[in-house]
Amino acid sequence: MNRRRVAPRRSRPPLPLAVLSLALMHAHGASAQTAGNFDAPLTLKRTPLLTETLTPADRGQMPSIVTGDRISGRPDLETVVEGNATLRRGAVSITADRLEYYQPDDRAKATGNVRVNQAGNVYEGPELQLKLETFEGFFNNVRYQFLVNEAHGEAKRIDFVDANVSIAREATYTTCRREDFPGWMPAWLLTATTMTTDTEENEGVAKNARLSFMGITTPPIPSVSFPLSNERKSGLLPPTIGIDNTNGIEIAQPYYWNIAPNRDATITPTIMSKRGINFSNEFRYLEKGYNGTIRFDLMGSDRLMGQRYPDLGSTKRWGVWGTHHQDFDAKALGLDSLSANISINRVSDNDYWRDFTRTPSLAQRQLPNDASLNWSKGDWSGIVRTLKYQNLQYDLSPIVPAYDKMPQITANYNKYDWHGFDVSLNLDYTHFRVNTILPSQLGYDATQQSQPDGDRAMAVASISRPFITPSSFVIPKLMLNAASYNYYLPQSSIPTVTVNGTQYVNGQVYNPSSLYFFPTSSNRAVPTFSLDSGLTFERDANYFGRAFRQTLEPRAYYVYTPYRNQSMLPNYDSAANDFSFATIYTENAFSGGDRVSDTNALTLGVTSRLIDPATGVEAARFGIAQRLRFSDQKVTLPGGTPVTDRASDLLVGAQINWTPKWSLDTLVQYNPDTRKSERSAISARYNPEPYHNLSAAFRYQAPSTPTATDGSKSIDVGWQWPINDLWGDKGKNLGPGKGQGGGRWYAVGRLNYSLQDKKLTDGVLGFEYDGCCWIGRVVLQRITTGQVTANTRIMFQLEFVGFSSIGSSPMQALRQNIQRYEPLRQPGEAPSRFTNYD
């Protein structure tokens, strides 16, 4: 074989440096898009390879290398190669039976079995003319294939405008592979009079196009655009159509605006047959020091709202959601770090959470509006914060409004191993502000919220001295919890005084029809001593033919906190701790800062673990614990009763992860006095391979009192499993996000069933079909949004892989409800051109 190196035509200036740019890495293609919920994350894009940044002028200085069986020509004029002819320059390679290269105008002419590889994109046909420097030319009767999305097709002629833009005449386009369709009849095929592709903009535009699917062809479409890769592009996304029992037929037409590499917006008008038109607008941004998301939904007039409340003057509905995070130059202020966070959640009315279930405030009835400034300096850290809730009330299920924190200022100091001691100091000042609606108007106990406003200054100091060895630990600890309050007492707490027949309360004339609050103050200081200790024993063991390192870890935890009367203190944020392994070894039986439980108790427990000695992975854990009280617990929450049991319920739990394929987690809270379980939970998961996932959980909660009806018993089952397995078709492991092969059906779902109420509370049920180059989905979803109401909708979607999709996407519902759900297709890293290198 002969080889010739052809020198560049002229010299060029040095190549420019590649520039790091901000960009989005995930697909914006309609196949990954749900109406009004563009969820591709903003992130930093890799630095482009040097050859990817070359301009036509830069490419002109690169040498051309030609090889073949016979080479002839004239120096600096033309080169003729016959037999196995190859011409290569940079990322472009041309092979043919005969190749002619004319150096003065940098033009190549190839005939006979011509193949062009341009950075992984392949074109094949009988005749080509091309200018290598500018990549201008034409190709007749072409077969082509793109590297990024594996799309391919045929064209009568392709005109190359430059290295990025080409125009195909009488062209076809599909992502269906020949090997998947015997006889080669693709499941879907796009035909167009002209098809313009721009790899720099990652966009294809087909004129006078028709889309055929399973023999059904659409009428001519004047123009349609589609993505050529996983990169984002501006334009109309496919409309989505859904059926909802509340909103009726929903038709949404999203428009995606790729404003800049680090900013984008999605605008989605939605027609709801029973309500009206809703406009959803979402804007996202990512800068060097800050990032965030803002969404605004607006419905000018809601017909259903007008029918529900005939006397309501305006039926306008709206919602605003936003997040913002910003990092500041902390060094200029002498700090280690300084950042700010803002979260906004506001809606127009109390019924919004029930009527619009696919918004960021799904099933939330207390919407937090939060702004905080966070700082750290050495062992110190702190927060300045304001938090205000919007409480969405519902007559059939009223809620107790949470207290706003306007503001909250904290400072925390933590020092470890200071001469062997661990020291901490937590300071907190909070002004609590409450909802102005009276509790009695909402039907719940007024004692749960008995003062409108108040200030709390709190300090919690602790010092401990850990004594730790490889087989034991002893940690004595002293704490002091002090707080000072300025708040208001209700009239019911202050006696009236009668003077000359007139009643007075705290110096004011008493009016029985009014609700009085009077300012007062109080203080609290509660010391606590605790002693935590434990031992660790190890041995080699063998169970079911498998070697383990088994541990036995007994633990004893003693707490003494003297009684301090706190019944007259307000309760802004304290609640009883859930009884679990996480809280049984803690000093305080309450969360929050308004109650410190008096405690004289010893908690005894033991844990045993099975550890794989080769990997260190924990295959199983078994535990049991119980708290023994030496005196009654007198401090209670408002309306609560003292705890007098000498022995608490018994906690028994196990976590088994014998292999990565399956796991079991169980917890039982057993009452020795009644010999009954107060609470039980058992969950199991089986995940033998990708797209094979089963999960089940049983939960039981006994009533709080023998006559109460607030107990619950439910079963929760979820799955994603190929139905083809039932008739022996086990599929293939094609890798994450690629499915398990074509022609496979998948069952997907999650059902939450209340055994007590004998009804389905929430559920998702559906099927997916993988047709290699297309995916079909049908999913039914039920969401319970109140005691007597539920929202049900059905979603259909037909996804043409690598092209577009039609219908209503169920992907968000599947991800949120099915544990470890795996999409049949999801974008990955763009392939390198060297994966298709000639």
C-alpha cells in the first residue's frame, strides 16, 4: 500500500485555548420532558476536546493523509488514489474505490462504495464531492447514521453547508435498528421533503414531513423540529393529553426556552375541560455563586371554584414556588463560610392542595416560606432565619396552625477532644407568631395553641468525657437547658376580681364575649446527667455455609433529670418523640425546646451484627431495648397525662441484607402488660437484577387509648417486573437506562391499602412496552387528597426513542411511588467519536 502525506496549503495562527462553559448535561428532548416540569439538572459541562473547538481556519492547517493501492498525481495540484483509497484529515475520514484530491481548492471527489466518517457520524453512497477545510459539498443516494443518538436514514442527496449543517433531500429518519425488525420495516419512520440538521445547535428540522408508526401515517406536517442529542434546545415540545376525574381532559402545550447555557425556562399553557386555562411558568438559573428555580402558575378563572363557592367574587387561582441559594465571600468578613437560602411556597386559596395535585406543594397543607443566612467560623456556626407558614384549612380535616418564627437566631459552639472533653453550647432566640384564626373556629382543642405571640431565649450547654477502647466505651455527660420566655397568658389562666359589682382581669374590665391575652414572663433551668456505656464482643461464626464476624454489643444508658414544673410555660414547638431505637437512647422524651422531661431511667439494650469479614458489609443486625423508669415522669405536653409505667414497651428490630438482591427490615413495639403489639412494621425488598424489583410493607399502629379509633393497619406493595419472564423470556442486561431488550412488557405499580378502612388510599398501576426504538406506557394513578375525596387520572404516552413523544408522561409518578424504579431509557454520557473510529 502506498501512503502520502499532503502538507497544509498555508500556515495559520496558533489554535485558541478551549474555554470552560456552563451548560446542561441531561436531555431536554421531549421524550424526557413532562409538561410544566422540566427536571433536567443544571450542572457544569466538561471542557471540550481541542479538536471539538476547531474553526474552519484551524482545520485548514491540519495535514491530509492519503493511502491506497495506487497513487498518482502532480505535486501541489492533484492526487489520484485507486483501490482501497483513504483520505484522512483531523476528525474526517473518507474511503472509496477511487478518490481524487485537488489541493488548490482543497476539494475531494470520491466514487464507488464511498464512506465518510465525520467525528463518528457516518455517510455512505456511490458519489461524493467535498471541500475538506469548510466541509462544503454534496453526497448522492446517501445512507447515514448519527453517533450520539444512533439515528439513521436515507436521502436522495445531502448538501453539506459546513461541518455542522447539512440539508438532506427526500430523506428518512428513524432510531429503529435493522436487526430488530426482520424484513426491515421500522416501527416508526419520519419522511421529509427536506431535512436540515445542525449538530452545533443539536437540532433537526424536517419540512413537509410525515410520521409513520406501525403502518399508520400522519397527514403532512409543514415543519417539525427534534433534538439530535441529549443537549437542550429551544422550541415547542410535544403536547401532552391526560384524563383526570377532577379536571377533566387536560391538554398541555409546553414551550422550552434555552435562554443560555446556564439559564432556561419552560412555559406551559394547559387547557382543563372542567376548569379553564392554566399557565405554568418555570425559570431556572445556575451561576458561579448562586442558583435557583422560580415557578408561577396562574388560572384566570376556575369554573369549578365558582360552582363550589357561588358567592365567591373572584375565582382566580395562582401558586408561586421558588428556591434560591447563594454563597458569599466569607473571607472578607473573617468567616469560614457564609451562605443564604430562600424558599417560597404560596398559593391563592385553601383548596389549592386538593385541586392541583401535580404542583410542588403536592399534599402539603402547611406551606413554609423560609429565608436564612448561614455562617461558620472555626468551632462556631449559626443561622439567622425567618419562617412563616401558609396554613391550608379543610373543613373535613382541620389542622393546627404551626407557629411562625419571625425571626430565629442561633449560634452553636462544638469543641471535640478538648483535653479529652467534648464541649458544646447551643444558643437560640426565637420570636413566635401565630395564626390569627381562633382554634375554636377550626374545631380543635384550644389548649394546643393558647397564646398568640411570644419570645423564647434558650441556651443548652453540655460537657462530656468519653472513655473509649476498642472493646468498650463509657461516656459521662452533664447538660444544662435554660430558657427565658416573654409571652401571653389566656384569660382562663388568670382569676377575675370583682369590685363594686364589676369584674376585672389583670386590671382590665372583663368582657365574657372577648378572648383576653395578658403579657407575662417565666424562666426555666433544667440540669441533666447521663451515663452511656457499652461493650463489644466479637467472634467468628458460620451460618448457612457463609463465614461471618459476629458481634454482641450490650449497652446501658442512664439519665437523671430532676423535675421542674413547666406547666405554665407556652408550647411553641415541642412534641413527644416517636418511640424507636433512634430516640430510646436520648436524654429528653420531647423534641423542640419548650419541654424538658424529668427522667430517672435506665435503658438496657443489646445488638448483634453479622459482618462479612472480606468486605466489611453488614449482612444482618438484630436488636432489642427497653427503658426502665425509677420514678414517674411528671412533665407533660398541654393536655397530656404523666407516664407512670415502670417498664416501657419492648423494642425488637432486625435488618437483614443477606445479599444485594434482597433485604428485610422489621420493627415490633411490644407491650409486656397487655401482651400485645402496640406497633409493628415489616418491609421486604427483592431486586435480583435491573428492572426486576418487588417491595412489600405491612404497618400496624394500635389506637392511643382502648376507646380511640386512631389506629391504623395498612399494606404497601410496589413492583417493576418484566411480564415476559412468565413465559421464559429472561431478557438481557444492556446496562443502566437501556432496558433489557425489545419486545418486552413491564408491569409497574404501587398500591397502599388500608385494612382498617378496607379501601385503597393511594395507588399507581400501569404497563410499559419496550419496542426497541419506541416505548409505550399506560398508567392509572389515584391520589387521596382528603378524607372523602380522591384524584384519579390516566396517563398514556408513546415515546419515539431519540426523537420525541406524545401523550401524558407518567415518569414523575413512577419515580415518586415505586421504590428503585428504573426508566427504560435515560440519557447518559455522550459517546466519544472514537467509539465509531475508522
